[in-house]
Amino acid sequence: MASARSSDRAVAVPSAEEVQNQLERILASESVRLPERARSFLRYVVTETLAGRSHYLKAYTIAQVVFGRKDFDAQSDPAVRIEAGRIRRELERYYLMANPGEPVVITIPKGGYVPIFEASSDCRGDSADEATAAPSAVPPESSVGPATPLRVVPNPGSPPWLIAAAITAVAIATGAIFFGLKSPSKAVAVINSRPTIAVNRFADIADESKSLGISNGVTDEVISKLVKFKEILVVDASDHEQDSAQGFQNARYVLQGSVRQNSDLIRTTARLVRRSDGAVIWANHYDSDLRIQSVFEVETGLAEEIATAVAQPFGVVFQADIAPDTKGGWDAYDCSLSYYSYRRSMTAEALATAQQCLRAVTEKFPGDATSLAFLSLTYLDQVRFPYKLGTKPSPKTLETASELAKKSAAIEPQNPRVLQALMLTNFFRNDVNAALEAGAAAYQLNPNDAEVAGEYGLRLSMAGKWDTGCDLISKAISKNAGPPGYYEVGMALCAFMRGDLQAAELWSRMSDLNYNPMHRMVLASILGASGKIDQAKRELEWLDAKAPALMPMVKREISTRLARPEDQERVLAGLRAAGAAVDRVQPTVIN
């Protein structure tokens, strides 16, 4: 007998043999896309729990036994948390697509690594009635105001317990609790301040049963990926005409697509249409080959590509040059556009405009966690980009940024943009462990948010976790995250730290050297270490002319960003070789 859950109500408990059989079914399923290390992770925690040793399932133990890591620091290294998040998502996906007859449900609740085993609703007898009664918790439409309600369209084969849980989650998400507000009308106002994307069912051009299944799967996967981006609201307009019309009422954009199959080759097209004038503001096509990918891999990969292109920061929806006239109360959306416009230009004027907009919208919508997070980041930028923005950083400015991030987290702690603000403010307050914890949580919530992945990768790298961090930075660049040239300096540091000076120089020159004078400083250090002294001196001359305050404070600036003394010394050694006087006494900062 095995169970890791205690509850006031009776729960059907499967036997150890039933759990082991279920585990093997999961690992043998084509829909479960886990690497070998994650499979070993899942098998280990299940086996240990069945053996009565669940109290030993800590990050440190798992890292030692499964990953072979003998000196593992669970506070600063997120490897176990990231792998656990991957397993949770794959288990959720498995049961979403499973037949109703799955006898055992295996889950790993967030916050730990001890699995829970329960007989599925089809094997619970009376408890199944209790589970299916959950939809009564969904409030009537009138209780959430006039906004179009979010709908859950579960897979027809989903177990009833999962359907009930999903419906209950949406009931919470669409209520005022989601925004930390008492009044439903205020929650609706915040919802309506964000751009809404209605997702149409992807069309099956060939009208063949196989491609029809793929088109349905792609649609469902796209919706599931889009809803993780908190800056937008997603409406499922894919099933019925009446529902589609209802969903269109508040939709600013419509995502349309089609799937065409020719033997093992699949071509998927997608386009985003602005409803106000019918303009196609983005379109793309994707080719897949079923000979090298499973159907599930095709559906998931396509959904990730489409959702990332459309909804990620600096993506299609947040490009100011395509924004329509927004006089209809879309305050938060206007401010999002203003924020991303500022991040592209990085001027003091654009910063002032974005801050003014965000202050106004957070006063009007005090429960808008995303806008509070953006406002926090603008204050933080005054600290981390002072030479570019011409600001005078002070402890008060950093504290304001930190308080805004904490306030947004109190409202919506499961918002990746909020966690990104927490990560960055904690990092610049020298609380590296708290920063990496927030970053790991943000990445786990939405690994398709390339901006979160990139910023988290930078923080991991600068904390000394170069292998993991550089991998995330590389992925962010591949998805065109951030302003052009922003993450390239991270890749330059990655190459520099592993001693590849040629690659380091190449990446550094690909970065936007005018975005932040710190980029020039990195290039000067790389050139100095490479023995290209004349070129390095030209970079130092540029810094003296354009950012004269940087080099006198360079030791402090480097120590603020790089946590390990050996990493700091590598950069300083390159600057010394270039002829920079980095060892002179640093001036006192007066705030």
C-alpha cells in the first residue's frame, strides 16, 4: 500500500504493484518526452516513496543519487527544481491525453519532490461523484461582470478528476482572487486593460482524419502555451459559432491557422489578424516531418514556436509600430507598449514616458501585478544602466524597485513577469539565492517566455552557474528575445569565462555596444586578454568620452554583476592588460 497524502476525506489508495505498473506505462508512452535523467528522477522518487523513504527526497539527495552531483548547493543551483518542473508538466500532459481507464494517478505537488499516488476517478466508486461535482464551484457569468468568461475545453479522454480541477482553477483565475482584488468589477477592468487574443480552431485543409487530429492538437497546445503569458488574455474561439462570436466581442486580435498533410510531411501556417481593420500583422509557416518526430512532438513544437513569436516580450503583440489607436481604456496595454519601446531605445526620455504611464495605470488599477512589475523594472534600470540613461543610482531607487516587485508578488505570485522583477531586484540587492529562486520559479511557470529564460540565464551565469546559464541565454537569442544585441554580451562573457577569446570577441561585437557602456567595457577586457591592445585602447577611449563615470567605478560595477571573485578577476585582468587603471582608489559614491 502506498500514499504520500493525508486527507480528511477517504482517498482510494492503489497498491505498490499498481503504482509500479502505472509508472512503466507512463515511461513507455510516446506522449511522454522526458530525457533519460528525468526518467531516472521520476523512477527514483516513486521507488523511494513506495519503500517508505519519502522523507529522504530532498534536492540534495536527488542531485547526488540521480545527477551524480557530489557537492550540490540546492539554494543556488536550480537543476533539480527545473527537472522536477519538467516532470510535472509531462505528467500533466500524459493524463490530459490519457484514456479514462488509467487506474492510477501519479503527481508531484509543487514545493517538494514526494509523489502522490491515487486511484483515478474511474476506480474510486463514490469519490468519482465528489470529483465531478466540482464544476458547481464555477460562479455564474453575472458574478464576473460583462467580460467574456474563460472556457476550459478538456481533451475528450481527460479523467474527470482533471477536468474538475481545471474548471475550478479557471473559476479562481477569472475571479477577483486572481488579481488580489475584493471587487469583481475591478478585476474585470484590469482584464479589459490587456490585449485579448481569440484563437480560432486551426483548419484542416486536406480534410483528412489524421491531419484533423493534428490541427485540433495544435490549437489546444497553442492555447495552453499562450495562457502562460500574463500580459495577454486568451479566449478560446475554436469550438462553436456562438462561443466564437462571444469570444470575439472583446478580442483585439485573432490567431488563425491551418494544417496540411502530405504523407509524412506537414505544413502549418499561422497568422495574427488585427480585428479593428483586418490587417494581418504577422504570419509564418512551419514544416514538420513525422518520420523524425512524433505527432505529440510536432504539436508541442509548433505551439511553442507560434506562442513565443506572438506573445513573448518584444514579440508581435508588443511591437509599438503595429499598435492601433488605444483610446478605449487599454491603459495597461498602452503602458506595456511604452515599456518595450523604452527598452528598445534606452533613452532617458523614453524611460520617463514609460514610468509616467506605468505610475498612472497602477494608480488606476492597483491590482495590476504586471504593470507594477514593469514599473519596478524601470526603477531598477536607473540603478543597473546609469551610464546609458544618465541617472544617479541610489539605495532609495533600488529600494523602490524592490518594494514594487514585492507588492506585485503579493498580488500575483505565479506571474512570470512579477517573478522576473523579483529576481532582478534581489540580484542587485546582492541576495543571489533569493534571485535564483525567483528566476527558477519564473522559468518553471513559462519556459517559453524567452525574456524570462534569458534574464534567468544571465543571473545564473553571473552567479557562477555558467553551463546552465549560458544554455538559457543561447536559447533566448535563438528566439529573438530582448532588444537586438542585449543577450549577445552574455554569450560573450560565457565564451570569455571558458577561455574561448575568439568566440568572446565575436559575440561581443554582435552585441549592441551603444545599448549600455558596460558592453564596451566587456569588449575592452576581451581585447586586452587577447593581446589586441590597440583595439582595446580604442574602446577605453570611447568609454572616457561617452561614459566617463564608468571606468573610475569599474571594480564596483563588476562586483555588482559577477558574484564569484575569480570571475571578477578575469574581467579586471583583461582591462589591466588593455592599460586601464582599474586598481586605483574608487571614488566614494554620495547618494
